[in-house]
Amino acid sequence: MTETATSRRRAAFHTLDVAEVRRLTADAIEVTFAVPETLEGEFDYLPGQYVALRKRLPDAEGNVQEIRRSYSICAEPRPGEIRVAIKRDLGGVFSTWANESLTAGEKIDVMSPTGAFISKHRMTGLNDPESIDTDMEDTFVAVAAGSGITPVLAIARTVLAANENTRFDLIYANRAAMDVMFLEELADLKDRYPSRFALHHVLSREQRISPLLSGRIDSEKLTALLENVIRTDQVDEWFLCGPFELVQLVRDTLAGKGVPADRVRFELFTTGKPTRPEGHIGRAVQDDDGENFEIEFRLDGLSGEVKSPVAANETILNAALRVRPDVPFACAGGVCGTCRAKVTGGDVKMAENYALEEDEVDAGYVLTCQTRPTSERVSVDFDA
């Protein structure tokens, strides 16, 4: 990969025009953003990465608030545009508005692409096809469910086009055929690479000819798929994307079969928690007893400092946002990794982590939306 591909870019929002809105299913759309030439460097990306979208919208009570949501890029890297898929989420303010009201010409704030759900193989650089490693002979397998197909599609398109020696198998779970996103695009990939792309649709609420491809993917069905459809010992890299329960099931099953953890890449679209974390912008906190944590942070080369009441039990992200509204975040639920920072002093505790690799945690990185101070003074570096 190129140097720009592997380096972490400062996450920043830019206002982009919606060039096209295309209906995928009754509850999902593909949105294409036009990226002007002056911003192409800010929107280079690797297949599998995502962008955060920001828009002020009224909630159920009619109160206008800032909404941030993250969506994976569904197209292979190309200059001049960014494409994402937005599936309607039950009760989701942003996804419902987008599916019902978003049209071409709308302006939306889009954060520069980020995310670690990318191949560790040298496939392609950021909009740089010359950097493709044409000597590899690798086998990739993806297990996706619902809108989890979005980043997987970008990865599959890229690796199959990159090298005629690569093979890609996809197990794609949905409730019914009408719910399958990018059905035509997947069929086109199958037609274009008939001997190298294998597509296995698993439908939980429709009967298919093969019992193996009918019903919900549980432990028994997954084991059967891996024993009869996929040769786990011949797979160089795995990509898992979907709800927490499915991703964790596949990870545990692969670990039980001896697949090294560093060959398994995963991304969650939901954590499976009963309450859904929502983004916030430095919500006010109450100081009940006068005791405070002192939090120092570095962002864009500038140092900031904020006091956080011990009784408030607030995260480092929330505290920092009260004095620097431009601190980067998207999901605020420990899933996307946008708020990543390195602890450079003091002690902290991170509640959840679905975004950082083990080596990142070992190096001192945390998700500030899930991290709280446990010592009197704490310092973190968003620039690290």
C-alpha cells in the first residue's frame, strides 16, 4: 500500500453534494456524493473503509438536533465520488429521513474516510491502482449479513479486479430475496468472474433448494457451511461484517478450527446491546461534590484541558467535546473507531471495544467514547 494509505488522516467534515440516490430495496438506498477535485485528497480511501455523515434533523418530538451516522463505502476506490448504502433502521432518525426524503442536490457534511476493516494484503493504494500486488495467489472469504455487504462488496470488487489469481467466496445472509442489497451487482460479479467468485445466499425466511442455504445461520449451519462449502485451511484472509451475534459466532467457530486471529478481519454494524448508543456533543454534566478528574488532550497540534466531575462518570470524549466541539467522533458506541486516541499519561478504563486491534490496545490506544479516567490526571493524544 502507499504511504498515504497506511497513515492515519485527521478526520474532518466537508460539505458534499448528493449526486444521485438509487433505490436498492424497499428499505435501502445507495447514495453517491460528488467529490470536487480540490477535495479528492481528503476522500481517498481503501476498500472496506467508511465515512461519517452529519446532518441537522428534527427528532420524533420535532426538536432539531445534529445527527451523525457512519456508513461503509460500497464502491471500489475511484476519484471524484463516494458511494454509501443506507438501510432503514427501525426508529433510526437519519436512515428513515434518507430513505424517505433524500434526493440529488442535497448537501450533507461527510467526514474523510477512515476505518481498519481493510485487507492486510497489499491489494491497492488509495485511488492508486499502480500499487496493486499482481503476484499474489490468495483466497478470500467473507461472511456478511444485511447491510454488512456494503464494505464487503467494495473489497470483493477490488481484489477480483486486481489479480486473476485471486478467489473470493461470499456467504451472504438475509431474511428473503427481496431484502438482498446489491443483488444485481453481485450477480454481475459472478458473471464476470465465474471461476473465481462464489456466492452463497442464505435466506432465513425463504426455502431454498439446498437446506444448507435455508434458515438462520446458527452454530450447526455455520459448521456445515465451513465443512462442505469453504475449505478453512486454504483461506488467506476472512472478512466478517454484520450484527454482533453473527460476527462473534463466526469468530469463535474459526478460532475453534485453528484459524489464526490475525487472518480474521471484522466489523460490526450493531453491538447487540439492548440500548443503542447515540452521539452527543459535550452534554452538560453535574458536579455534585467538587471532585474532578483533570483531562489533558492534544488535537491538531494544540493542547486542551478540561475538568471532569468524578460523580458524572463521563467519558473522555464527552469531556473533551465540551471545550473542543471539533473532537472527532461518529457512532459514540465503540464500533467505528473515529474517536481513537493514545493514552500518554494516567490511568483509564475502556468499557467496550469493537474497533481497535489488539496491537493498538497494547500500544496504549483507546476509544475515547468508551473510556473514563481512573486516575486524578489523564492525558490523551488524538494526533498519535
